[in-house]
Amino acid sequence: MKLLNTALALLLFQYSFAQDSIKSNSWFFGAAAGISSIHLSASGLTDETQLSLSFPNMKIGKMLTERSAVLLVLPGSIYRYKGAGRERDRGFEGIIPAYQYWFTGRWWILGGVGLTLDAPAFYDIKDPSERKFYFGPSVLGATGLEIWEYNRFSADLQVRVHYGYATIPEGKRTGLATNLLIGFNWYFQRHEN
């Protein structure tokens, strides 16, 4: 029995080591969707808070160690624009370089600074004048808990806060989006020839 327990312990140790090695040498891609509470303010417009969908939310990164990674995050929250022209959907989005750190094998935090995009929702463009993008600075903070893992795939629950502003025709629009997301991640290794 002692030999069986020792063999099982060695097998589990080997398995966990192999998993960490795969993750620590990996690139990864993640996508997430969920709900967003977004508070918007701009000179010339009424301050408002909207509850909406949060997408697209993508990230691509490189594991530096088994617990840390650098990545590019593309957060997104849809909001209803009520300024110039017709009422329509727009996105409070970003392109944000970030750093992610796993405190445990499953719980992580993420932070980054980058670019805010106030962008048209591609499905709600009815006129060429509605295709305009507006830019400004952004900050992003998030935490997540991986709730499922299988081979090179994982799913996590995420809470994220995205703050930024962009200059739109009515003035500077500030946005603060708080998101509750479910994410799916794929870890892959680049093959060397």
C-alpha cells in the first residue's frame, strides 16, 4: 500500500509538473462575454449608467513563467449613443497592453494601460458618417478564477473594470465599465522547425 501511495504521489507530481511546463512555455488566446454596467459622462450630454452586453473581449499573450504573462487585451462594452444623429449602439473598447499574474494555479489578477476606442457597433451602421472612431487613454484592472481546465483549455469567471475617455463631437466622453464575464482560454505552443 505504501508503494502504491508513493507511485500515485509521483504520478501526480509528474502530471502537475508537465501541466506547468506546457503553460509556462505557452502562448494563449482568450475570449469572454458577459454583462457590463457602464457609466458615461460627456460635456453637453446627460450623465448616464447603462446595463448592456460586454463583447468583444479578447486577449492574446505569452506566458513568461508558470505564474505570469504579458498580453494584449481588447475589452469591449456596448452602449446606446444618444448624441448627434440618430440613437444607435456604439462600443466603449480598448487596445491595452497588460500584465497578468496567477497568485494560485487558478486565481489571477491583471492590470494594464493603453488606448480607449469609442467605436461604432458594426451591426448598427446605417450611414457612412456613423463609422467614426474616437481615441483616448485607458486603464484596465481585472481578477479571475479559473473554474474548469482540460488539457490546454480553461474557463474562468472574471470581474473587470475599464476606465478611459475619448474626444467625441460633443466633447470629452468619459466611460467607466464594470464587467462580469465568463472567459474561455486556449494555451498553445509555437512549433519550432
